[in-house]
Amino acid sequence: MRKMAKLAVVLVAFVVVALPAACVAQQATGAGTVVIVFKDGHRQSIPLGDIERMEFPGPVPAGMLSIPGPSRARLLGKWEVGEGNGENFYITLKDDGTAWRSLGNEHGTWQYNNGAAEVTWDDGWQDAIRKVGGWYKKFAYSEGKTFASDPDNVTNARNVSQNPRGVD
């Protein structure tokens, strides 16, 4: 029974780490699947387009699901990001949870969520700064959308105050 529980935790950890990377790959190439390899060696492939969400019943032991990503402190500072039309603007993330956007001189609040900075602006738009591979990207969501929705645009992002090259 313990081996089955450990296998389940390892499988969950693999899916939680591999699924975001696979989703990014699918967006970039238009293709993608999640492959589950069972203990007896057989495999099952599931197209990402068929997956609405993944649920794992029961608690996961603390420390078993470690998702690598930038720390909250790494996201602080002034970010140069794209508008989605070839132009750039700046997003400043402050330690107190407030944010400022040079585009429209807009204020907002941000929170650290699963390795990403999620910003909600006073005008209803939302931006997320996420690490994708070795680079950072800004995902923009129009008013009424959630961070789980398809973004309106995805552009490069670089922290000009802490990490001018934008890579780790």
C-alpha cells in the first residue's frame, strides 16, 4: 500500500511539473499530449486539448510536490513587457503587494501564485508574469477574464532592475 501511495505521489509530481511545460509547448507548436507511464510499463497518451482540468483526490504530503520557479523576491522590481503590438511598457511590482503600470499610468495589486506574479489592475485588466523555460513572459487578460483563461496576448518580460537579460 505504501508503494502505491509513493507511486501516486511521484505521478502527481510528474504531472504537475510536466503539464505546464507541455501546455507551453502546445501553444508554441500546436501539438501536445500528456503521457502517463504506469508501473507495469504501459503508457497512456492524452491530448492536452481533451483535458479540462486535473484533479487529485486526497492530501499530498508536505514537501512532495516541489514546483521549481522564481521566488516571490525574484519577481519584485521594474519589468519591461510587451503590449502585444510591438511596443513595450513597464510594470513595477512592489514588496507591499501594490503594482504600477506605465501604460495608462494604472495602479493595481499583485500576488505571488505558484511561481508567478498575478497583477489585477484598477481598470479590470490582469497580467501575469511567469517563467517559461529560461525566460519570463507576460500574459495579458482583458476585463472579465481569469488567470486560467486564454490570454489576449503573450509577450516577453524582463526585470530591468534585478535581471537585465531576463534569464536565470
